[in-house]
Amino acid sequence: MQPVTEADARGGTLDKRISLGLYVLAAVLILVYHEKLLAVLRHMEPGAGALIIMFLAAVAISLFPVIPFGLVAGIIGATFGFWIGGWMNVAASTVGAALMFLAVRSGISKQGRSYIERIGLLRSFNQLMERNAFTAVLIGRMIPIVPAVAINAYAAMLSIPLRTFMVATVLGKLPVMFLFAYVGEQLLQDWTRIPVVLLLYAVYVAGIYGIHRVVERCQSRRGRT
């Protein structure tokens, strides 16, 4: 195995900077043209072509935190209905999460980990995340206000296996993405049902968190005995 030379290290750093620059450029373009993009998606008629375009657009938007994914997920639900729209949302957001996770892990995971380890408050939090990786990612996915990109990048910088990340991501995204699809569909039909559904979802998330706390306490008691 040949040692890594200084030139190779410089080349790797340059590649990462170029990749970061392209990422920022794409994010800026989406931000500038987001109104036109959303308008195009809103006026699409259901069909195979629209399905492919909306899916690819949803994957792209999930990678760049400049447009709330819920907006696109709602448009997909309004266009394709609850079931097809819900599964499209789950698939697109999961593909985007996997791409972001792999990009960060192969690119800046070591630098990112060394940086967050310097912060004392995060050090213990990182260890807690790694010990309860599945639960942490699962609960994070169920709370719509938690930025998905932050979860993807943070998990990639920690020692969380890809399989654990993906399973927790899919299970956590299922209720959220179908909720977005339902809200989008009902806005065109009977919007009065939406508050009830949101309330039920809030109860659902609170229940999941309550179960997690109970399990956590039971495990801590077993550890003491």
C-alpha cells in the first residue's frame, strides 16, 4: 500500500472544496428559482412523466435545506393522492438522506467528528447518540421541525452504521411523509380534517417519546442493579 503523499492530500482537499462549492451553488440556484420550481410542480397533471419529474425534484430538494420538504411533499400528495404520494415522499426523502449520509461520511466525516469532539457539551451527546443510534434517528425523523439535513450530516459524522441509519430513517419518515401527503390531498378536498389529523400526529409523537423515556429508565435501572 503506497503512502499518501502531500500532493494527494492537497488534491483531496481541493476536490472537497470543489464539491462544497458546487453544493452551495446548487443550493443558491434552488433558493433563487424556488418559486418558479414550486409553480411548475403545482401545475403538473398526474402521469408517469410528472411522477418521475416530481420524484427527482423531491430528491434534489431533500438534499438542499432551502425549501421546506413539506411543501413539495404536500404538492405530491395533492397531485397523486394519499397512497401514491405518501410512498413517493418516503422514497424520495429516503434516497436524499442516503445520498447526503454517504457524501458526508466519504467526504468530511473525520474533520466534522474532530470538530464536534472539541465542544465539551457535544462530546457526551455524541456518545449518547452512538449508544442509542436507532432510537435517536427514529425520533428525530418523526419530528417535522428537526432539519433532515442536520440529522443526515450529524449521523454520518458519528459511528452510526449505514444500515441502522437507513432502517430508522425509513420507519421514522413513514408517518411524517404520509402526513404531508394527506395534508396536501385534503387541502383540495376538505381542509377541515387537517387540524384533527395534526392533533393525532402530535399525540402519536408524544406517545413514541414517552415509550422511549420509559425504556430508557428501565435500562438505566437494570444497569444500576
